[in-house]
Amino acid sequence: MPELPEVETFKQYFESTSLNKQIKNIKIKDTRILSIEENIFINTLRGKKFNSVTRHGKYLFVECNSFFLVMHFGMTGDLEYYRRGEEEPKYSKVLFEFTNNHILSYISTRMFGKLDITDDYKKYINKNRLGPDALTMSYEEFLMSLKRRTTNVKTALMNQRIICGIGNIYSDEILFRTQINPLTKINILQEYQLKELFTNIKEILKYGIRKKGNLATYSSKLIIPHRIEEENCPICHTPIKRYEILGRHGFFCPTCQKEN
């Protein structure tokens, strides 16, 4: 977390609070959050306005004249817009102070997020070898990204160089909806399974966006509210199994998601 639905929610929040407001000053609370020198970061942005914001996967690219502020939120990132004089949000790492006496705080609890600047966000995507955006990709792009891949489907979904935007939580839900075991090799999936997988990627992410990424409000028919030990599958009531992959804990139903 946050994954694509949460970052899309951040995008909408940024658009509603911080566009077209002049940046008076920038305070860096922890330089480790920057992928660029502090003085370059501040001097590039001070006095400018944020004109528009684009999302690709888990990244936000904020257009500011001829360059882009790059925001990545890691596992614990967030944004908060507040009035000067109000209490500063906990774990604030960078504060963008506007001339309207409001401040946008970039928050990172565990320091996994990053801020950067690029003159071309499409080049940034290519340079970092990011895959197509999970929400906007075409079926052809989806198939091309999976071509010649032999890893398991769970790992493929979480690999940002294959498909950009899906993480641990939503990959579990997508595979549960598609009734595919997470350890199934991606290259043995049949055509109908690939089509269902593509469709469910879109549907689950759109559902998450509608819910603004608030997991507490998700339907009990999904596996997400049951991603803890000793819970049962919401469909067949079989005990859900937990497993570890890439150092992360995933969950699946051994009955609904049988091994191939």
C-alpha cells in the first residue's frame, strides 16, 4: 500500500487542493526522501505553480512549466493539505507552502516513498522500465508485457516492470476473482484465463477507486476483508490460506483457486 486505487485517490485530492497555487517556499524535513539534490529540488519548484497531474501506476507526475515533480508513495505515503497555523501532519517529509497560506504535506511513515524531478515523464517511465499502467493498458499491451514470462502469476502482477500499479493486496483480489492459484505459472494460462484476468484487473481497480482505497468499506464478498489468518473464503467458506512470496504475505482460497 498504497496501490493504484489509492494513488488515483491522491491524484484527485491533489487536483482539488493544490493545482494553480503558487509555491512560496518548500521545507525538506528529511532529505532521504529526495532522489535529487535538495537545493536543486527547492530552486526548481519555488515560485512556480502546479499546472496538472498525471498518474502512471503508483506514480504521480505533476507538471510545472517545462518539468515534472515525480511522486512515489512507497508503502506508507500520503498527502494532506492544511491551513498554515494548523498542526503539521505527523511524518511529514516535505512541505509545499503556497502563497494562499495553505500547505501541502507529503507524508511517508517508513521512508519508502521518493520525490524526484524530470523534464519528461514519459522518458522517466521508459528509463525506469515501468510497464503499462494497469488501469489504462490495452489487452494487446497486457499480452505483450506477459510475453515470454515464466514466473508465477502473483509475482507477474506485482512486478512494476510488467504491469504498473498492482501490489500485494489487489493482486490477491484479482486472482481470487479470476479463480487462479497465485503460484500458477503465467505462461501456462489459457486464453480465456488471460482474458478474464485482464477484465478483472480493470474491474477490481475501478472498484478500489470508487471506494477511494478505503479498505474498511470493501464488500465482505471480496477476499480483501478476509486477508487474515483463521478467516474463511466469502464464497465457499473454506479456510483461507496464507503464503509468502517475495517477502510478502499473500492470501488465497485453496478450493476456489485450485492449483493447475
